[in-house]
Amino acid sequence: MATLELRRLRKRYAGGAEVLHDIELNIDHGEMIVVVGPSGCGKSTLLRMVAGLETISSGEIVINGECVNAQEPAERDIAMVFQNYALYPHMSVFDNLAYSLKNRRTPKDEISRRVNETAQLLDIAALLDRKPRQLSGGQRQRVAMGRAVIRQPQVFLFDEPLSNLDASLRVQMRQDIRALQKRLDITSLYVTHDQTEAMTMADRLVVMNAGRIEQIGTPMTLFRKPATRFVAGFIGSPAMNFLSGNAGDLPGWLPRVPEETTEPLTGDISIGIRPEHIALTTPNAGQIDGHIELVEPLGSESLVHVRPTGHESRLVVRHVGTEQPDAGQRTGLNLQGPFHLFDHHGQRLATRPRLADTTCSMEP
Amino acid sequence: MRYHRPGLDVAAHTLLIIGALAFMLPVILAVLASTQSPGTLFSGTLPLSFGTSGLDHYMTLLTEPVRGVGVPAWRLMLNSLLMALGIAVGKLTIAMLAAYALVFFRFPFRRCCFWLIFMTLMLPIEVRIVPTYGVVAELGLLDSYPGLVLPLLASATATFLFRQFFLTLPPELMEAARIDGAGPWRFFIDILLPLSRTNIAALFVIMFIYGWNQYLWPLVTITSADHATLVTSLKRLTIATDGTPPWHLATAMTVLALLPPVVVIILMQRWFIKGLVDTEK
Ligand SMILES: Nc1ncnc2c1ncn2[C@@H]1O[C@H](COP(=O)(O)OP(=O)(O)OP(=O)(O)O)[C@@H](O)[C@H]1O
Ligand SMILES: [Mg+2]
């Protein structure tokens, strides 16, 4: 059990641009923090800095109140699970698990006791004599987990540990990892670019974009109140619809943008509407009509892409139910809200939009 | 790859057998000649069967001082073996360590070091023999085992091959080991060394034969019989006596010179095949 603090952390690679800017993050005892963001935003770099594998350009990494900037990875008492597992190919599963204990001069009988315990915990007891190449992807993943767990470290670091697994195994493993982490109560930093993984596993979610933290919060907070347009578009699947236009000049069919904004709305703004907050109705029954351009059946629901009459951009509607509308049909759209408003910097505008009817025009 | 075409099999085997015979024929002739009596050999025709002398010539070589050299052949073999082992083990050790540094450590002028090493490929012992002789003489190592082995130790080829192999290993392997508490030496011994088994076995064979066959450098630096090597002595044996060279002894000594490399290949072959069969990765 440990706390982990990142204080104004920066990273600049030799000869490169700065890839992390002033990262501030406080992680509590036993908390599972998931860092999510698009490829290249610096997630791995952040994790590797915490692990001690990457130098720190400026700022501090503090574990349990102690600055670990100058410590070697082995001294920091962390364990890391790599995307490609990085199991030692020539060692049996037993030796892979035992290696860190051997290096710490643990007595032989304690090593074998702990290896067996860990193997039991991860359900790999039958595989102890095998070499990594004789294991399936899922089993390798478990061994990699075991190698991290066995030392009972202060902090777990995961760098996209599930991205080499197939979809069903990924679902299984993310539940297992989550359960294990809660059971062992070890502070964890988990990096992924899969937002479902992020939502389901996190105590708190950190959304990163281009080397900066966009927002930190529980998955549902981020979903309900995204602080920036980036977070709004990144969290939630299918992604939120955005309509942008000038504040003084919004489309008439749009539910009126609220009066309750703290400041008067000016300039270009974006209005975000989640696909589940738009309903299909009969033509002329909603705020606007449109053409169905594409229907993507997902089973219990379909994603319906509608082009509102007279507009360039498409809206994605989440249509629950097994019966599907046909592409090419006319349909009415009922926009229900809540709506999310962002200024031209992409910052959320503090407001609760209400349904109303003003006239304006919409830009694609 | 395996094709199911009987014709192809026959053709492939015919070619292989012809090739093998072409390589084996001189060796077979040497073995046969070494069992003939001197008289038969001097008659000018070499019978294609074992002669009457059996292993007599070998016994002579191994027990009595070799003419023109002064020590028995077992001593020459021992010297050659020490030289070859010294060169092979030394080359592998230095090459692995150099490649380890080049691949896994960040230090100033790393690329520069690599190119310097790489360029020495163009400077075999024959080219630098005069300055090398000077250095070894200065060190007082002429006519000694260290003087024999040291100048032949560095190997750009082996360094290069190890470097290429290390580059294929995922960098996470070292990072995982670091997190697991393995320092640079532990990582080298526990992880790199076992993973390099196959490469080491292959390079050991090549380097051993390279060392065993050294001719020019021992010829230049060794002056006493105590340090003479088998390959250089072979030449002495044939020019030592007036009149006709003792071909019966020369052929026997050639066969003796063949044996250690053959033994090394046979021993190491198991390692290769083991390494190749259970491919790690
Ligand atoms: N060794 C390096 N030298 C220079 N630049 C680097 C180095 N490693 C990463 N970068 C750069 O730093 C940025 C962040 O990389 P990082 O690997 O942290 O991204 P990531 O968020 O983990 O992406 P992904 O989801 O694809 O793994 C990238 O722009 C990358 O090009
Ligand atoms: Mg990454």
C-alpha cells in the first residue's frame, strides 16, 4: 500500500520536443488509476518515468512521501507488466516468477512457497515447468501478472497489458486484473488506449492528450461532465456528436442554448450530444428531419447515421431495439439532451442547456 | 521446406554425395598415406588401401621428438590447443562484452566506437604484423603463450554478429530485469548468456578453427620448440631433412592436425542443433 504523487513532471527526449508538460497527479492508497489517451500522447513515457526506466527532465515522483527521482527501478519497489510481457524466454515459468526474489537473495524455500502461492492465485500452477514459448497468449499474460504480483510491490504499473489478447480474453482478463488489484489492494497505474477498458477498470480516469492531462475523475464524472471537448469526444462509445457554430447564430431547430451560462455566449462554440440522447421519430415529429445514410447493426441496438436536412454534418443516433430503420428513409430527430457546451478553446462552459426554440443556422 | 518429388530427392542426394566426396577425398588419401611404409610412398603411386605400417607413424610422432622441431607431436598439439582455445574463448568474451556495451548502454561516442571496431575488419593480422611484432616485443612477450594469443584476440566479426543478435532482443527484456533487481552483470549472465548459446557455439567453432590454423603469427613470434604449434611445425618437418621429406610422417601429422577441429565440431554440433530445434523467442 502506497501513495504515488507526480509533481509538475516534464519529459523532453534528447533532441526531441517536450512530450510531457507539467503532469500533476496524486494517487491514493490502493487506488486504480487508468491513464487513457490517443497513441503518442505520452502514456508509456509517463509510466516508464514512474518505473525509473526513463529519465525525468524536471518535476518529482514521490512514492509514500519519498522522492524517488534518483532511485533505480529495483529500489522503487514497483512492478511493471509490459505490453509484450517481456518474459525471460529461456526460463521456465517457475524461474520467471522466482527471478526477482532470487535477485533479492530470498531463501530457497520461501521462494518456492511464494511462487506456488502466486501460481495458485493466477491459476498457472500447472504451467510452472513450461517455457514461455509453450504458453498461449492468455497464459503468458498471467505469468507476466504473476511476475509483478509475487513481490507484493508498493505500486503496480501496467502498460497496455491486454492489447495482445483477443476480445473475449481481454474482457475476462480485465475483470481478473481488477479483482486481483482490489484483493491485493496495491496502488496501480494502468495505461491503455481502449476506453472501454479504461471505464470498466478505473477508480479514477486520467485522460491525456498531447502530453497534457485533460481531466482527472471517476469514469462516470468524465462521462457526465467532460471538462473539455477532447474528453467528451474520447470517452463514450460511440463518440459524442458535435455541432459547431457561432453562439449568436445557432440553428433554429437546435434546442436553444441556455440562458444560464455564467457568461454570455460569444464566438464559436461546440455543442455536444451523445448518440443515446437523440431519438428517431416519424418525420415532422421531431425538431428536425433528416435522411438515414447508414445503419450499423450491433445486435441489441443499431447506430443510425442521419444527415439533417440542409446540413453537411451527420449525427449518429443510438437506436435501441432489434428492428432497424432502412437506409435512405426519411426520419424525424428528437434531440433530448443533456447537451455539452464547449467554447472555441474546447473548454466546457458551465451551463445546463434547456430545450427551447431560437433560430439560427448551423455550420458543418 | 520439403517437396514431395522423388526425382528431386535423388538429384539432391547425388549432388550432396559428390560434394561430400570432393571434400573428403584429400582427407581419405592423407589417412591412407599415413599408414603406408616410407618405401611404398616413395615409389610414386599411392595405393588406395590401408598400408602395413598401421599406427606406427603416429606412435613415432607422439613419442619421439619431431625431426626439425625437437619436441614430440603431443606437445605441439597441446600448444596449438592452448592457442586455439585462448583465441576462441578470448575473442568470444571480448566480442560479447563489446557488443553488450554497444547495444545496451548509452555512452558518448557510442556510434564512433562501433565504427572503429567495424573498421578493424579491414586490418587482419597480416596487414599489421610489423607494428604488432613491435608491441609484443616491447611487452617482452615474444615466444610466449600470451604473446601468441593476445594480438589475435579482438574480433570485429564476432562483435558485429553479437551486436546484430542483441538488437533483435526486445529492449523490455532488460527493463524487466532491471525492475526485477538484476544489475548489468546479472542481466548479462542470467539472460544474455543463455539466450546467446547457439551463437556462442557457432562462433566458438569458427574461432577455434581460425586459431588452430594460425600460421603466420606463430611463425613470426615463436622461436623455441617449447611453444611451437602443430601447423607451423608441419612445414618444418617437411623441409628439415636433406633429400626426400618424410612424407609418411607428414601425412600422419596432417591427420593429427585435423583431429581437434573435428572433435570441436562434433561436440558443438549438438549445441547448434539443440539451439535450432528449440528456438527461443
Ligand atoms: N526514445 C524516444 N526518443 C524520442 N522521442 C520519443 C521516444 N519515445 C517516445 N517518444 C515520443 O514521445 C511521444 C510519446 O510517446 P509514448 O510512447 O509515451 O506514447 P504512448 O501514449 O504510449 O502511445 P501508444 O498508445 O502508441 O503506446 C511520442 O510522440 C513519441 O514519438
Ligand atoms: Mg505506449
